[in-house]
Amino acid sequence: MFSFASHRRALHSARIALALLTSMIALPTASVAQSDNSPSRQALTQFFETGDTRYAYRQFGQPSDVPLVMLIRYRANMDDWDPAFLDALARERTVIVFNQSGVSSSTGNVPDTIGGMAADVTQFAQALGHNQIDVLGWSMAGFTAQAIAIDHPDLVRRVIMIGTGPAASNQTPPPNEGVFDVATKAPRADGKTTYSDADRTYLFFTEAPDTREAAQASFDRIDAARRADEPVTGEAVQAAQTAAILDFWLEPGNGYFDKLRTIQQPAFIINGDRDAFFTVTASEILYREIPNSRLAIFPMAGHGPQHQHPELIATMIDSFLD
């Protein structure tokens, strides 16, 4: 049931986070340099088979009892993480990036529901020998992170959601007009990435002049780290993932919104105040509905704040996971 008290709590937290982060963010992300000793770039791609899928993954960082499993956005593969963000996270723990079933260098069928994606992540983690994980989901994969915590609670210790929102309900804000026209464009002609730099800026950063340098620096790091054996996702991936997003985000009958209050794990919700997909209100709703959660809203940031401020957000995540 909607509570004005809890809504005020969410608004108050968001405003505090906004004020704090405004004062904390002093250095441009463009100053982040990539070392030749980058653990994410040095990690070998490994493969293993379970069920009908041959999973591709990379593991790097410091040994830790509970690994951090990274779930990537719509139409992306594990090369679409900014290595500066991955390397910052890897200083304190084991980090695992991978392609879900049917994505890029992983075989199998792409799940066409968020619940199916959550089951796929669970199969991957358990087959790799992990009975408990921390999970970080960005964008569409933030939906998946919620579903894992709801459907497979024993697997997850802590949950991080970046640039995402709640499942369908009469309170869930709709997508911003026009964003899916850009998100569903055909891959760029050179086949190196899904989106042009202009579209990546619109989708994941902002159009503000003072963020363009950070955006280009992130694109340069990502593109320099790309590997030849990771193909850009194709039409089958896009079709299945689009179906999963529409069902979760726009069809209230999936039931996930009402189950948010059953999430008992500590949760960290991170977003930019100018996200092209999800409004600040969407983040506030997640914060209000998940009992043991915290919320950080980054000013002048878009759908991928972790790529705009990789060091700062990694430090905040480390504090949350510790």
C-alpha cells in the first residue's frame, strides 16, 4: 500500500544523496587512466558447459569469499563494461563478468523473460561452484538482479542496481518518450559496437557539454579493451531481451512489483538524475519498496553513472559490500 511517510523518506534520501554527491564529485572522469596492468583487460576468457549452454566468462581481482557477479545491460556483452570501473571494483574482491545464454560468445537460447534471465544467472553461478554471490545489475540487468533476489534469495548476499527501476505497476513511471527508438537502432556499420558514440552519449550519459569529455573517455577505454572474439549482439538477442523488458516493465501481471517488499538482502540503488530511461522517481520507488535499501542519485549523470564516475561509484560499492 502507498505510504506518504515512506514516500517522504525516499524523497528526503534522494535529496541528501544529491547534495552529498554534488559536493563529492570534483574530478572529471576523463582523468582516469588505464594501466597496462589492468586486471580486467588481462583476464583470460574462460568457458564451461552446463545444461544446454556453454558460458563465456572472465574472473579477476582479489580473492574473496563471495564474488561480485556483474550483469550487463540490454544488447551488450561483457566487453561493454568500462574497464576503469571493473578494475576499481577488483581491488577489493573477486569480480566475474560473463555473457548470459545465447549472448555473443556464450551459446544456448536467450531467455525472453526476466525470470528466465534470473534462472540463467543462478545456473551459471552455481555451476561455477558459488553457493552465494553479490550481484550487480545495470539497466535491464537491474530487473534481473531484483528477480534473482526474489526468486533465488539463498543465492544472493547483497544486491546492487544501477540505472534501473521497478516492475510494472500503477505507480511505475513509463519509459521516456523516444528512448527506445534509439536503443533499438541497428548496430553501427563497422560492427565494433552496437551504438554510435552520439547514441551512446544520449543513452548512457547526458548531452551537457561538461559530461561529453567523460563520455568520450569512457568510450575510448571500452573500445580499446574490446576483444576480437566477442561479437556484437544480433537480432535474436535483441528480440528476446526486448520481450523480457516489455513484460517486466509494462505488464503488471508478472507480479514482481508486489514482491519487492520480500527482498531481505541489503540493496544499493544508484542512478543519474538525467537517466534517459528511468526517472529519479523510479529509483525512489525501488528505495521505498525494498526494506533494507540505500539510494544514491548522481547529479548531471545519465543511465550509466558508473562509467562517468568509475572510481567514486566503485568506492561506494566497496563500502556497501563490506
